[in-house]
Amino acid sequence: MQPAVEFRAISKQFGAVQANADVSFSIAPGSIHGLVGENGAGKSTLMSILYGYYRADSGQILLNGQVQAIRTSQEAIRLGIGMVHQHFMLVENMTVLDNVMLGAEGGFKLAAQRPAVEAKLREICARYRLDVDPLATIADLSVGAQQRVEILKQIYRSANILILDEPTAVLTAQETASLFDILRLFKEQGKTIILITHKLQEILDITDTVTVMRGGRVIGAVPTAATTKEELANMMVGRPIENNLPRAPYNPGAPVLTVENLQLQDAQHVKLLADIGFTLRAGEIVAIAGVSGNGQSELMEILAGMRLPTAGKLSYLGQELPYARRHDADGLPRAFRELGIAHVPEDRLRDGVVKSFSVMHNTILGYQDKLKNRWGLFDFKAIAARCAGLMKTFDVRPADGGLRIGLLSGGNQQKVVIAREVLAQPKLMLVGQPTRGVDIGTIESIHSQLLALRDAGVAILLVSVELEEVRALADRILVMCGGRITGELKIEEFDTTRIGLLMGGMHKS
């Protein structure tokens, strides 16, 4: 049987960066094929070549045994290739129906086509159990539902080869299980799926075969049933991964942040946060666990000065934070940074970096005034040297400070954001989803950095949907549901069943 997809000696270079080097492997039809590797290993570049975003410098792509020159994404779609990106390509103020038709209108008379397209979408949703209303507005849908819309788009366009890039990075465990049920149904119907993920347990759970890339090259391809997480991790990074990172004994210091009776309402007077209260001390990591959308993001935005609370008292190092007598949060993030509050936002692309800026410029965002000389001018030579040191210390790849940060992989963008905030030497660190979409080697590096800060006396508030990350880092755990804290546990009380109940608001500790 001919492979559904075959890569033959694919190479791609961006300037001095060799993204892919002689990549060769094949994907069986009607299979779920995993593709893993460190951030910057070349996975997304290779898939972008398959989907027509980039053209390979050399090599061939074969579909069902036939050589294909895929010059554009339109050609890829015509050949039955669909791609669901890590960051969804949806227009939020449009309906599901409009988003599916966008780019596949088929003529000028859209109104006449809408009923037929809607009927087809409802038939697809029923057949593949996608549970999406074609007339719903994207902005009103959960993250999991938006991802189903992306899949719906690809099925509508008759995709038989489906590429999913980090599809579970922002999904809950329940949404992930639902997605995997859909993928298994696709497989039963003969579709071929390429799954890029950093979550090795997901590779073991859902794929038939896995290809490992490192440094732009294929390291190996193995049947999933014949490998383990440890073997895959070793292939990915070229060394064993340390699961239990060293940390000093838990010995918290004086209170750094005190939150009392914090309240937040939106413009429609809907309560987003209610009765939030906790204390965070120097030298400890307090993790907030919960399903996304239960108030964690709003809490972090208030603590970072990005929005104002409706009521409550927040004190930092014994002094009340300056929310009072303000009509908006303009200027607060800068004031908070000057107080020693650093922030790693949950959405690095929206709030953490400027994609069109260089890596060097992104390393000073928010702290640029501290890097001016006595004449009020930037010393770009010193800034470049500082950036080079930062990239070496945090292993940012490629190590080119002049490169536009949007060209870096998500994990390397995250390293830049974390490095920038760590170098500010904060007393309080607010960290949202620090390892979302990053590889296992980078996770180890980020966790080591956070534990080193904790051991140095920094107070860290961590928001993470990954319970294994919470277990690895936290000294105490706060669980949130519906904008409230539903329970608090010491790390030695860690229990996934109990935390799950608290996350569902079904138990009060």
C-alpha cells in the first residue's frame, strides 16, 4: 500500500537557520501519526511545507505515491490536506457558518448558498459528533468548541489528510478526550492524521507511529506500542530528563501579597470573581488549579495591573496596591513592574511579545527605561550583549537577537518572555501557563528557573491547567471554580480526585 504522505530529503533554510535538513519519512494511510521534537526542531516548518505555506529548498513530497509540487495552501486544500493551527484562524465576531464559508464561498451570491452550507454542516456535525451550532458566534464558544469549528472547516473542504498542531495546548482533560474520540472516528473512516504535540502521554494514547525530530533532522520513527515516554524524551533532547528537580525545603518568609475579599464584575454586573482571599509569602510557590475560564485569568490581570477590581483590598509588601481613585488601569502595569512585580502572561502572543519586533527588542519590553544611559538614549551595544547573554543562559534557539521573534517557535518565544521577567529580579512573580505548547526539555528548564527563584526568596503565583505541573512546582494549591476559591491544599495533600471535585465546585474543603 502506498503511503498517504511521503517526505523525501526535504530541506529548508531561513537565512543562517537550517529548519529542515534531509527529512525523510512516510505516513501510512488511515493512521494517526505522531510528530514530536523540541521547540525549533523543524516540525511546524515541515508541516507548513506540506500545507503550502513554505516551499522546500530541495526534496520531494509524495501523496499516495504521486510527486506533488504544493506551492500554496489553496493547492494543499485542493489535494485534500487540512491544517488546524495551534492559534485558531477564526474571525471571532462572525458565525461558525460564515467562518466555514470564508475562503470557500464558491461565488458571489452568498445568501443563496447559506441554507445548503448550513445543512451540510449540521450533517457533518452529526456524523462526526462535533456538537457545534453553525449559527453560533465564534466569540461565544469555548476554546474546545472553537477547535471543533476548525476541524469542521477541514471536513467541509473534504480533507483526507488532517494536520493538528498542538491541538490540546488549551483544552481541558474532558475536551481532550472528546477530541481524541473524534480523531479515532476519523481514523475508522480512512482519514490520515498527523499530530504534533509535546505531550508524550498523548502520543502513547492516540497514535500508531511516532517520528522524532531534533535539530531539523529525523532522529527516528517507531511504532508507538514499542516505545515509552522516557525513550521518546531521550530521543527528543539527546539526554535523560530529570523528573524530580532539586528544591530547597519549604521555609516561607514574610507575606509578599495579601488579597482580601477581592470582587470583580463585568459591564453587565456578572460576577467574575467573588470573595477571593489568600496570602502569598516569600520563598513559596502557590499554584491556582482549575479549568480555564473560572476566573484565573481575571485574577492574574488584576494582580498585574491590567484591569481594576470592583472591590477588595490587595497589599504588596505591607502597602496597599494603588488601584483606588482610578477610572482605568492605564499606567498600572508599569507602576507594578517598578514595584518589583513581574508577569509572564497566559497568552504570550497577545500580551507577552510583539511578533514584528526582534528578539532583542522583546527582551527589554516593559523595562526599556532602565536600559537608557545618562543622556536618556539606548545603548544598543549593551542591549545586544545583554540579549546574547540571556539567549545563552536560557538556551533560546536560534541564538540570533536580530531575528524577528515571530519566526521563533512557541517554546523559544516563551523562554524569551520568562528570561525577560527573571532578569528584572522581581519580588513577586505572576506566571500564567508557563509551559503551554513547549517541549519536555524546555519544561524542565522553565521549572528549574521557577524553583531557583522560589529558593532565592521570590514569591510566585502560578496558574496552570496541567496538574502534573502543579504537583512538580507548588508548595500550596488553591483551586478555583466559577470565580471563587473552592479549596486549598498543601502539596503533600495532592490528590487528583479531590482536586477534580474542587475544580467542578462539587466539594468544599
